[in-house]
Amino acid sequence: MTAGRPGHAAGPEGPDAHGAYGTDGAFVAAVEGLADPLNDPLPGGHTSPWFRSDTVPAAEPEAPHAVQSAAQSSYEAGYAAPQELHQAPSQGPQQPQGTPNEWYDPAGYQRDWYGPQEPSARMAPADPAPSVAPAEEPAPAPVPDPPGLHAEPRTEVLARIPAETELGPAPAPGGRAERRRAAKGRGRRRPGAPPQQKAAPAVAPMSRVEARRAARAAKDSPAVIASRAVGEVFISLGVLMLLFVTYQLWWTNVRADQIAGKETNRIQDEWANGDRRPGVFAPGEGFAIMHIPKLDVVAPIAEGIDKEKVLDRGMIGHYGEGKLKTAMPSDKQGNFSVAGHRNTHGEPFRYINKLKPGDPIVVETRDAYYTYEMAGILPQTSPSNISVIEPIPVGSGFTKPGRYLTLTTCTPEFTSTYRLIVWGKMVDERPRSEGKPDALVG
């Protein structure tokens, strides 16, 4: 704390009634009595620890904060400036020429206490802590200007010093530690502090009636529930239809081919072992194999045209029951008539519409190979038209009895609305002992 200035109290060396020092050298003696190294320069003989001889004001301009600090320190020290500004050459001891003047160096003070620092626009000039008078002492009277000093009044000079320079705002009140923290933290956000956000507007609580209304509004209406149910039903039906189509177009063929292949192998094994002889066959029993080389078809022929026992198992069915009974390939004359699926379940007759007159069709039995040549086609007829399988088929162009072949299937594709008919005429009968016919060898 700065001691009371001698010029502020009445005494032998105090100011006279007019507020000026009457004795020569009284002002210098009063200045030498000051003891605060932070606010007042020390008298000669006691070098300040923050004194820097190279900080004596020179011709070059100084930083604004240094000018402000120097001006305030000068006036608070009672104009303790070089000797030529305060007294005549004959008054008081003279400072030797060449000796640097005492000067308060705030920049040096900063370096000694805080180390070298780069100037920052946010850092306030480092001024010494202001002197605080005791609470019980009255406020000191202002120091009058010394006689003979041609300078502006103190109040005008201090008024011209801006409170804030271009380097930053004025220092915060308090000690050095507070001012340092204020200078470092000014304009910065504390680490980890969340950014400021606008507070959400307060929502008034709802009453019971409003809450019930809101709950009812949140519930789905019956129309929405019904539409969702209908949509789920349609989706389920679509999935089921897709699965059904996949089953019909793909899986039935896979299964039918497996069954037909097993039946073909069984028939060939029986022929090889000699277990059976030609005769009457039970419904669903395989007894022959049909080859259509142009269509790459090899399918077993079973007795009867039952859908589940014969046709859906990938086999070709022989019309051999009741009114639809037809001849066998081994008969000397007659019409050997068969049926097969055009689509799904092995579809052995899918492409018989592509056969041309003269294309061979071979029926293999236990004892012989019977070769037929395609002779005619009926693209479409009614399912009830059984005249196409008569001994002399109607519409085939045959006019007299012979050994004929009739192939029947459904048309158009993927429907059973009509029947497609293909006729053939036997051109060769070859015992198995003579080997395969030319149609199968080539």
C-alpha cells in the first residue's frame, strides 16, 4: 500500500496556505520519501529492479500502453521527472550528466514476472496495482501543480488518455492476478463449456380434456386400420400366387423329370433282366419309351391317361381304357394314340407343334423299335373330339387302315381349352436284336 504523500499532510514541510511548497527542494525531498516501488520511482541511489536504461523515451514512438502507463506514473509521483522540468539549476542536488534517468518500465516488469510475451490485441497494459487508502482515512486532497511548471493540469492530461487503447480494453479492477485472468479469458470460451443455445419455449401443460383429445387423435381411424388389413391381405395373396407360379412352372418339372427318369430306368432294367413279356399292363404301369430326336425328348409310356398317376408324373399316357382304347405299336394295324402335358409336370409334348412332315418319332419296346414319320398336324380342336384317335383318324388325311401314331396335348400354352393333334405313320419296325434304328443312331 502506498504511504501517504508528504505533500498531502500539514507539517513543517507541508504546503503553505496556497497549496505550494514554500521551501526550496521541499518537492524533491517529498518525492524521495516515497516508498512504493510499484507506483512511484525510487529515489537516487536505490536502483529499481524493473529499471531499464534502454527504456528512456527516445525519438521513436512508444506503444500506446507504455505511454499511458508512463504518463499516469509521472503524475502520481508528483511530476518526478528529469531535473530540468522541476527545479532551477541552483535548486537541490543535480543528477550527473550522462546518467540515465529513472523510468518505470512496464514492459520490463512484465518480462521479469511473466517472461517474454508477444503483444496481443486482447492483453491490457500492465499497470501497477492502484493504491488504496485506508477506509478510516479521508480522501486525500488533489496535489496542486507546482509553481513555475508550465504543463497542463493533471485532470486534463488524464482525461486525454483513453480508457481503452487499440490494443484492448482497460484493465479489470483488482490485483494483478485478476487482471491477468481477465486479459487471458476475455473473448474466449472456457474449455469444455457447451455453446450457448436458445432455451426451448416453455410449453403449458395440457388439461385432462386436451390430453384425452390428443390421445384419441393419435389413434388410427377404422378406415386406416381396414386399409392396412386389406393391404396385408393383398400382399399375402401376391406372395402365395408367386409361390404357386414358381411351383407350377419350375418345381413340377423338376419332380416330374425325376419320376420319369426313375421309371425309364426301371423299364430298361426289366427288359435287360427279361422279367416281363408283352401283354396287358396295369394302369400307370410303364411299358415303352418314346424318342423324339428333333425335340430331344426321351419319356416313358405308361398305360392309361390318368392325370395324377401318369401325366403329372412326367410320363406319356396310352389311350387303352374303355371307349378310348387304342392299338398297341405291335398290332398289325390300328392307331397307337398317346397324350402328354405341354406345360408343367415334365412337359414332354411342349414343342410338338414344331415337328415337320418326315420328322422321325421312335417307340421303343421290350422286343423292337417302331419308327414313325410325322405326317400331319391339327393345330386346334375340341377336347371332346375323339375322332382324332380312331383307327383311321379323322382329319389326318389317311383313308385306309394302317399302323398310325397320334400325339395329343393341350393348347394354347398354359391352358387346356383346346387340343393340339400330331399324326404319324409307321415306316420301320426293327427288332432290338438288330440294334437301334438310324433315327436314334444319328
